[in-house]
Amino acid sequence: MNLIVFLIVCFASDLLTYLNKEKTAELKALPKYRELEKWMDENGVLRPGVDYPAAFGRNGELIGMAAKKDIPPQTAFLYVP
């Protein structure tokens, strides 16, 4: 494997597996995420076993949901009534 491919693989892997806890905490404090959380609670959206928002990568550049536990295949992790 050449160096460029190795670096790309390492960077991509880091984005998908490294949860940046500091950036995640910053995101959770932002009004847009707090308002979304409130809306989901008020409207009965269930999200067992996931944490949102979650920042991935060393710099927190990828924002999404993080599993808090193993989620088996073909299992819903977000229920929107």
C-alpha cells in the first residue's frame, strides 16, 4: 500500500470511528440542536440507543448519530410517529 492510500484509509477510518467528545458537547449546547431535541421529545420521536448530535474525527468534522450500544441488523434506531 502506498503512503497516499494509507493516509486516506487512516483519515477515513478516523472519521468513522473516533468520537470527538469535546466537539460533541459543543454541538449539544448549540440552540439548533437543543431545539431539535425539544421538538423530538414533544412529538414522540424515540431514539433508543443513539446519541445525537455526535461529532466524529479528530476535529469533529463529521456530524451525525452515535450508537450508545450495539444495534443488531434490521433494527430500527429512530422512530418518528
